[in-house]
Amino acid sequence: MEPIAVLVVDDSVVIRRIVTSVLSEDDGIRVVGTAASGRSALEKIEQLAPDILTLDIEMPEMDGLETLRHLRQLHPRLPVVMFSTLTERAAAATLEALSLGARDYVTKPSNVGSTSAALDTIRSQLLPKIKALVPRRPRSPAAAGVARLGLAGLRPVGTDPHGILAIGSSTGGPDALATIVRDLPSDLPAPVVVVQHMPPTFTRVLAQRLDRLAKLTVVEGQPGMRLEPGLVVIAPGDAHLLVVEERGVPRVATSQEARQNGCRPAVDVLFRTAAAVFGGQVLACVLTGMGQDGLRGSERLRAAGAEIVVQDEATSIVWGMPGAVATAGLADRILPLPAIAADLVNALRRARDGASPSSRLGAGASS
């Protein structure tokens, strides 16, 4: 099987050298070329026909965003992974790049002077994303069967009221979240809590970006924040988001406990704590993302009687997280992204004539 052909684009010769060194360690990947500018990259794509591109955001003459706009006109399906620094400006540019069609991003090493640390950072972040975005294996018959079954629904639609909507996402998540959040109505009868795998600063910028699109109020979560209808809470970067109950009132808590599934925030932590407070009255949604974060939490939710919706493979950038939940038989419905918001709204509106918010709390105590 041919290795994945990668073109590395960055104006820093040090970064180009580090990225090339890391990728060359893997027999399944081949660096077919490098470019120091966006203009040079566009020319080399025609010559080298890469399978995927790594693209720096901040470059002179033609920056990453301008390069990406040209690239999407010329090669609309070519996967692109953006390289970004951990600054607010870079976070905003990265989210803009994702909206323009970049598949994912990695953060640049903070200290390129420490070669071993820089190599480790690139190795842990970039290699898995390249392999996930350019899969070299055929879709399994089992996964195809699950997807077909899921489109018809795996369980009858429930009638229990829902007290909270909990969403987990990763690779491709910012755009998927934008698609869903902008279609949620202002009178949504339950609070929304979200874990998107992102570092600090990025989650604050994501919340601000979603807030501009939404009819609801979207904020980055802070400890003690009351969870109530009309509010969408995004987990802060590098902190787990927990649902807790204080004197009968559902609130936000954060935690620095160990990473789960290599992630902090982790979807499993959110789902597990939502189940502990709301039990079967959780409506959960797992969107596009690498890995299996959310699977264990979905097991806890399903045991409590909660309802779970996942994004289908065809509309996911990576069908890792939703695929794990679907393949385990935990999904009530497997839906294409454009259909998810309406489905969630319909499910949540069943709560209007159901239990009062106070009677929902503590529902998971026996689960």
C-alpha cells in the first residue's frame, strides 16, 4: 500500500525540518516536498499531487487563510491540517480556516529550541491526524451495516422528558457545532453542555464565534455557572467540564483530574457526570472526531436510559467517536449532520409537558 504523501508548508525552516523529520519516521507516510510560502505551495501541489497538506497560518506574502481560499477553489477535497500558535489571534484564524474547509489543526511547539520536545509535540499531535484524515483501509462491512441500520433508527423514539443536552465532538467539531447551534431555537427547553477537544484560548474564541451565530447564549464554562434553558456552555480548554447538583440546582464544575482518552476536556467525564445528575433524562449527541472519547460515557448514559444520537460516517470528517458509539450498539439514531439539529429540538421539546426541572435532578443516583 502506498504511503500517505504529505506536503509541508511553513515559512520557518526549523518547523519544516522538524515536521519532515517526524513524518519520515513513519513508514506509512512520505514527505513529497516542502514549501516556504503559500504561493510556492499552490505550485507544488500541481507537481507533487500530495494526499494531504500541513499549512502554517502566519506566513508573509500569502498567509495560510489566503492560501486555503485559493486551494479550495483548485482542490476542494484535498485535506489540510493547519499549524497554529496558542494565541487569541491564531485561534480566531484557525477557526476561520476550519470554516473555509481545513480538516483539522495542530498547535506549534512553544519552544522549537528544544528539539526533542518539539519532535514529541509534533509526533503526538500530527501523526494520528494525518492517518485519520487519509485512511488507508476500506470501510468495513460491519460499519456500513451499522450506518444503514442507524439511518432507520436503532430504538423506538422515547417519550421521557429531557433535562439537558450534552454534546461531544473533536476533529471537524467546530463546523459541526456551528451547523447545529445556529439551528437551535431561542426557546430550547433545556441547557446545552459541550465538550470540544481544544486547548485554552481556542475554546473561548470558539464560544464567542458560536455565540455570534446562535439564537441562544454561548459561553465558555466557569465553575458555579447555573445550567438553565437558553444557555450553551463550552468546556474550557485543558479542564474537564462536569455537571453537578448544588441544593437542587444543576451547575457547572471544572476539574484538572487526569486526562481521559488522552483528552482534557473529555466527553466521557461530561457524559458520566450528566448521567449522575439527570439519569435517563439526558439527551446526548456524539459528533465527528478521532478516537473513542464518549464511548464509556455513552455506556453509562445508556444504562441510565438516556437517549443518544450520533453523526453518520458520510458527513463526519472522522468517524472515530460517533462510530465507536454506533458500533457498540449504543446509538438511538445515526443521522447526517444537516438532520441532527431538528432531531435534537424535537426530542427536547418532549420535555415541555414532562417533569419539572427539580424532579429531574438526582435521577441518575440509582444508575
